[in-house]
Amino acid sequence: MLHLRMILFVISCSLMNTARASAQESHPWALEEIFSSSKFTMKSLSALQWLEDGRRFSFLERDTTDQLNDLRVYHVEDGRKEIAMDGALLSIGDSSNPMRIGSYEWSNDGRSILVTGSLPARRVKTGGNFGLFDVEKKTFRMLSDSAEDQSNIRFSPDGQQIGFVRANNLFVLDVKTGQETQLTTDGSDTIINGRFDWVYEEEFSIIDGWEWSPDGTHIAFWRLDQSMVPTFPIIRYPNDSHVQVETMRYPKAGDPNSRVRIGVANVATRQLTWVDIGSNEDIYIPGIQWTKDPDVLAVKRLNRGQDTLDLMLANIDDGSTEIVLTETDTAWIDAEGGYLEFLDDSDRFVWTSNRDGFSHLYLYSLDGTLEKQVTSGPWEVTSVYGVDERRGVIYFASTKPSPLERHLYRIKLDGSGMRRMTDEPGWHSINFSPDKLVFLDTYSTSSSPSRISLRSNTGEHVATLLENSMESFAGYRFGTQKFFEVRTTDGESLNARMIMPPDFDPGHRYPVLFSVYGGPGSQTVMNAWGGSNYLWYQLLAGKGYIIVHVDNRGTGARGKAFMQQTNRRVGIREVGDYVETAKYLSSLSYIDSSRIGIWGWSGGGSMTCLAMTLAAGTFKAGMAVAPVTDWRFYDTIYSERYMGTLENNPEGYRLTSSLTYASKMKGNLLLVHGTADDNVHWQNTIVFVNELISENKQVRTMFYPDRRHGISGRNATLHVFTLLTEYLLENL
């Protein structure tokens, strides 16, 4: 028998008095207000950057007069704010046509700001232009006004040069003279220098494909040859007589990947040195990083099976390498989430690994000798905010109090003196100053939006910088939230959350909507503000639905053993956990067991399709947006990381495909997809629908012309959530 145990707390919204108000006094939730207005938009510090001195940080803020972004600076010592760069001054020639800021970067001395952006009248992509703003003189000088797209634009350490990528080649520009030096010459549609192909950027979460050496004399960069990667056509449907075909290089499971090389360019001589990364070309390089020695580059090498990761040190003079550390796993290694920092005071580095079952910090000598496992215990280090070498401590985020929360901790390099720095229950996102003297704490709970405060490195509150009050929600009725655990028949406990209708009556029977994602390492049950989706769930709760989230086996924040139970069978255990949760909920007096539905987007859409087929009969209705319906249709890095290759796991691919169970489909299913989705291709939905047709299974579909994975633009967000709401009301 399943058991339900309430844990942690029951969250009552801060607007409970409003929730008790009469219908005449309350405001009904409106989809238009949630998804197509700014009424509930939360304030934030946009594009925040610390200056090198650690005593100031900057952020972008829109000027309501001219609707341009200004760059403002906050002084930590006295709380003073000032405009460092007026957006109206970023003009060349015609002062009425200033550059729109795409991104910015401070020089290390704080005297100059590198600004990238676009000139609207010239219709050049963001990143095509960049210039220099003199902070003292308040003048702007355009450095590159190119009709071609330019990206990954960054200062050298001394601020005298700017590196960037144009036409898939690396360039360096001298700030004083404006002279350009081209470092690579073979860039093309298939040869990429200094940036990434689609799959690297998507699955390793890396964008800038090159790095300055600490002394600014060299640039290390990725070179990707994607000539062997198959192309995938994306058809666009303009209001014209002919369609347009956009092609992209996209390696699906089993396809050839881009061949990768790591080069080091001498900026003065233009000489290229190629790093020895081994004879096997079918590998990944998920990271490169300079050591404190400008002649030594660290390179992470990951095998195609993603179960062996080598940390190599490369001599940039001749490209020779040595392996100093190797991580192996029986399932997979999450190279995307690894942390590496080389220390200034000695030949040591800090490294994260989950080799003991949980993600923890390790201290190594540069020769690969383990000096100390710094943290340990049945909890996860989820982020590392850096090492304060003067004080001999590391700052990191942890799940130690609860997987549902994130808190800041500090610990000495020798593993002693661990201390929690954030007290309030909830979710803390941290941004430390470079000198590690102060940090910004962005804090929220599931019932209260974010608040940003400035704190000292002892955790002491210094100032509240921004607070999103609940005033904008006055008059709106919120349902109570409950966090709980579900105990499965095989003894596993699952974290879950329930949002109840505002006028919840235990004597009434309510329909339930599961909201799922469920992919490896993900998490949906969190004591953190949920944004517009959370408000949509409150709208549905107000219409009489109970909303349930459950973190199935395979999700993150609970250690390797919990997460890797889904290895090579992604979707099977997850759906089983949804079924067990649904069975327990059905035993409760206030749940209408005949009206349980499920929905999700992307990975959640994948789980929804499996739930409606593999677990046919459990859910009356399902809504799947942009689902992967067969892992053969998704990219190499993600699919093969969790499923293995097609060659060594053909049965796993068959068993986890919704196509396999099309004949079992039961209930009302809505499939939604953008036709220009470059992440999860529309092919997934088309092939699945074709299988359902073959089995004479009725299904409702909705396509969004020319929309990508997020289905946005030209009212699409409001449209899709209106569709989902109406479908739910009609079918559940």
C-alpha cells in the first residue's frame, strides 16, 4: 500500500485574507493578464555585473522617457546609485538612432565599457556591432560596424584588445588603432572556430567558444568540423507563394558528431598550436580553462559514451598533454555541471564529483593527487560560488536542509568549519563580489516572489535592493499549497506538491492535473516562486482543479542512486511513479479518480505521451507540448548520455518510445508543436500522430506555424495557454 506523509510544512499564501474575501471583492484570474501583459511581471536587476574592484555592480534599467536602456551602478559602501552609461549616448552620426544594447562588459580598470548591440535603422543582428564607451568622458566610439553577424565579443585582460568571431573565424581588434588581426582563416558553413554547433551549445550549456590566456598573449579556442553532421530541414510558411527551407546541422542519436579540435593562437604572431586530445576523433570536449600559468591550458575530454571524463593539462608551446584526473561512472557523467577552479596560492585546484554518490567538493594537487574531500554527506553541492583564498574558504550552494531548497554555505579548504549562511527557508540564488566580501541574495519561496538583498560574507544583511511585494496580487484568490512525500510500493519516497482550490472542501471531489517534466537531473518540486506558470495553476485551482507536481526517480538534488535509476530506460520508471502517485491520490476522499489528467512541455510532453500510452487508462486527459516521442529523433549528446547508443541499447530505445505503445492509447490527448522547432523537431509529433492514425486512435493536434520550441511571438504564448485551458475544461 502507498502511504502519504506530509512533510516540511504547509504553505499558506500571504494573501489568505484576500482568499477568504467574497466573490464580489475578488478578481478572477485572466489568461491575458498572466501571459500577455506586464501586470504580474516581477522586477529584477537585468544583466547584472560586478566590477573588478568588488565595491560596485552594474545593471541595465529602462529609461521610461526615451525607452532606452541605461547602465546604472550601485555602490556597496553607501548604497549610492548613478548612471554610468546613458543609452541615448550610444550613437554614431545620427544621435536619434543610438545603438540598442545587446550586452556589455567592463574593462578591468573600470574606465571603459565594451558595448555590443544593433542599430535599428540598419537592421543588423544584435552582436553585429560593437563599440567602446568612455566612462569618464561620457563618449562612445564605434569599433566595428559590420553587416555580418559578430559574436563572443570580449576584452583582453588588459583591456587593450577585443576578441570576437566573425564568419566562423577568430579576430582580434586593437582598441587604440582599430586594426583587426585575423587569427583563423578556414571558417565556413561547416568549419566553426571560436563558437559552437547547435548540439554543443544546447547540451553542454556553453556559448563562448574561446578564452583569453591570463596574460592576454594567447587565445584558446574550439574548432568544430560539422561537415559529417546530417542536415535537418525546417520549413517556414510565409505569406507568399513559396515556402522557405531553413537547414540546420543536427546529429540525432547514432549520427556522426562534429569533429572537435582545440587550438591555441599566439595573438602577436598568429601562429596556431593544436592540442593533443588523442587519436579518437569521436569524442567531446565539454570544457577548456586556463590554469594560473599562462603556458598551461586545462582541457576536459569526454568519451562518446559519456561515462569517462579526463582532465588534461596542455603545454601550449607544443600542444603536448598529460592526464591528471579521470572520472568514470557505470551510467553517465554530467560534464555540464562540473566545477573547476585553479588556486592562486599553490599548484592546487578545486573539483566537483559525485563519485561517492552525491555531488561534493574535492581538493587536488596539480599533478592529480587528491589532497582532501572537502564536503561529504547525503546531500548535494549544486553550485560553487568560488574560493576566497585569503580566508581559505569555499562558498557553495547545497541541498543539505532539504532537496526542495537551496542555501549558501561556506567551508574551509581543509573541510572544517562548515557553516550555513542563509537562514530563511526557501530558494537562495547567490552572486558574489569578486573579492568575496559581499554577495547578492535573490530569495523567494513558492508563495512569495523574489527579493534581492545585499549581504556581507558573514551572512549579515546589509540592504534590501529590490523587493517584489504581493500588492499586485491584491484581490486575487490563491489556493493553499502542500508539500508532501509519496511512498511507492517498492519503498522509494518521492517529493511532491499539491495546489488546492481556494475554497477547498474535503467533502467535495476534485479533478487533478499532474504537471510533469521528469527528465534526468530536473526538479519541479521546489520551495521557489514559479512565475507565470504558477499563476496559471492558481487560475486552474480557482476553477476547481487540484494541481500536483511530483519529482519522479531520475530527477535531481537527491544523489546519484536516485537519479540513475532511469539509466537506459528514460521514461519507464518515471511514468510508473506517476501511476503510483495517481493511485494513492485516487484513494483520497476528495479526489475524483475518474478525472485525473497530465500535462507537460518538452521533456514533460514526452512523459505525457508515454503516460497516455504505456500507462493507458490512468489519465483521462493529457496535453503534450513539443514532446520527444522517440529518442532516435533527439540529439546525440542528450539521448546517448541517458540511453546509451542505438547499437548497444536497441531494446531500450524501443521500450521508451511512445510509438511502441500507440495501440494502447486511451483517453483524450492533445498534441501541440511549433513547426519550426529546432530543438525537438516537429517530426516527433508527426510520426507519433501517424502511428495513432494507423491504430485508429483519435487525437487532437495544434501546430504553431514558424514557432520554435518555446512557442512565442505574435500572441502565441497567450494562444497556447488559452488552448490548454479550454481543452482541460472540456476534457477533464
